[in-house]
Amino acid sequence: MELKELKKEVKKLAFNSGAKLFGVGSRERLKDAPPSGDMDYCLPGAQSCIIWAYPNSIEALENYFSKKERMSIKIHQDIGYATGWKTALQVAEFIENYTEYKAHPVIPNGKYRGGVESIRKNGEAFPDFSLRYGAVAAGLGHLGWSGNLVTKEYGGSVYLDGVLTTAPLDPDPMAKENNCNNCKICQKVCTTGYVAKEEPEERQPTIIGGVKQTYGKRGSYMKCGIGCAGWTGLSLDETWSTWTVDHTCLKKVPDDELNRGYFGNLLKTLLRSKETPRVIRKFNNRIAASFANVGKTENVGLRPIEDTNPRCGNCNFICVADPKKRTELYNMLKTSGKMYLDEKGQEYIKKIDENGKEIVYSPPTWEEYSSNQ
Ligand code: SF4
Ligand code: SF4
């Protein structure tokens, strides 16, 4: 099969799975990227990275940020990870079956150089291959302040998947503009302070296709680990939470306190201490079990939908392409209230409506939501 035909066929496979963006990047463009841009680590001699993206729908995002329901985003996330992974396997198999080239499906998340242990040991972790770097090299966009890929069509509210191959495919042109407008809404919606407000990350230059990618300085990886998992999350002004029951604002905890074993103590309290009500401990332990399963498989693409429970992801989800819509979503979040659990473990929301009246309701569970589809 000719290379042109091969590219056309793999693009078809990606689009048939529901992807909306597709591109191919070259080895040459990744030569000055940080180590996670080195394709040889996964596939010696790789020449191209094939990357595609699945966006979140605006309706799902509105429901998520207003706390109407989070199940539509759960479905999108499952598509981004599980469908994306299955598609990567198909694409890699197609390349190896129909050409003499080798291919390597990239695990969408959960696989780190040095294993998950490296998070505990070094306070940070790097993927075998960075799909974000690959996506920049494939012309899908550039890195925004959040550190996520920002595309022209869907902003940063996308899930990335990909395959590396030794086939020297024709690369797509790099994205002309960086569509991050530095609104910093990604920083405002993060309750943990993982990404700095003003200071750029300077530890190692991220140069892809000759273009320097600038993004905010990162704090301890554990901040995002705890916030994104949904063990805790409260806004600075304490008026809204993420989709979680522990309402601690990590942005308020000074760095030196964090360095003195803060995270370990917080998790001990949330998971094991009798100070934490039983029903909340159970909720926290379910999150821990689902993370442990991903830790075991080292592949979030294998996670069942029942265990896919988006509770933060705010920095990435909110970054839709239209800046006005982004602000609207932020305003929805600011008036979305806080999540709690009743004695049976059912999630409920308490918020103040536009007339200043307190309202309390239970968003649909997965069983309720899926039986209505
Ligand atoms: S939310 Fe704004 S600042 Fe953050 S990555 Fe998106 S466009 Fe850039
Ligand atoms: S996923 Fe949530 S906790 Fe993690 S950096 Fe983004 S907003 Fe912050």
C-alpha cells in the first residue's frame, strides 16, 4: 500500500470511531521536544505520530459546569479513553497487516515512565509518549496556558489518542496560530493551584516544529492528582465545589505546609479516619479502588465506564474554542453550588438560585441516566 493511501485509510478509521480532528506529525518536528516527545522510547525508528481528537459537546459541558448532571461528560470521557484506545489498536493493526511498517498504539493515560511509583518518589510523572506534543507536531494546535493542547475548532476541550509508526507519512502543516488567548480561566476554575497564574514553566524548553510552547508553571503533581480524582475541591471564595464531597481549597494551603506531608495526612483522613463519615469514606475508597485498577493495568483505555467518573477536569473541559462560551461556562460554575452525599451515598447539590433561594436536588445517577437514553 502506498503511503498516501495508508494515511487516507487510517484517517478513515479515526473518523469512523467518532474523532473530529486528525493529523500526522514527523520525527523531525519532535527533535527538540522534552523526553516525552521521543518516539524511539516506545517504537525505535518511529518516523510519524498519527494523532486524532474527540471533543466534548457544548451541551454536556453546560450540564457539567451548572451541576445539572455529569453523566454526559462521563460518556465523552469514555469515548476519549476507551474508544480512543480501541481505535489506536485497530490503526496499529491495520498498519502492520497491510504494510511492512511497524506501529505502536499510544496509551491515552495512566502509563508513565518509571511507573506510577515515580509520582510518589519524584512528585511528578511523564508519559511514555506525550499525545499533546504529538498533537502539536501533527498540526492540531499548540499548548495553551493550562498545558493542554488548544485547537482552533474545539479549544482544549478534547481527548487525544494516537499511534506511532515507522512509516514516513506526509506530515500535516503545523497550526498557524496559537488559539490560547491567555484568558487564564483554566487557572481560575482549578481549585488546587496546580498551574500558576502568572509564572511560565521554565524547567525545560518545549520546542515543537521550531515553535516554543509556553504554559503555566506546574506545582506538585499531587495537587492535580487529588483534585482531578475528586477527593477534594472547593473554590477560593468557598461558594462552589467540584463534583466532590470534601470541600477543602488546596489553593489556600501554603506550599511549605504541602511539603510537610499534607497530602498523606489529607488522604489518611478522607479514606480511613473515623472523623470522616462512613458514607464519605466509602465514596473516597471507591475513587481509590478505581485509580488502583488503572494503576494495575497502566492504561485508562481499559477502564470500564462504571469506573469513569469525571469530578474535576475543569481546566481542560472549560477551554472551548469560543471565548464567550468559556466565560459563560465559568459563570455557570460560579453559581453551581456544592455537592454533598446523603446517608445512602446519593449525590445531591445545594445551590442558591437567581432569586436568592436555596435549592437542593439530586442529579441523575448513572443507572437513572442510562435507562433514560
Ligand atoms: S482557558 Fe484560556 S488561558 Fe487557559 S488554555 Fe484555554 S485559552 Fe488558554
Ligand atoms: S484537572 Fe482539576 S485539579 Fe487538575 S489541574 Fe485541572 S482543574 Fe486543576
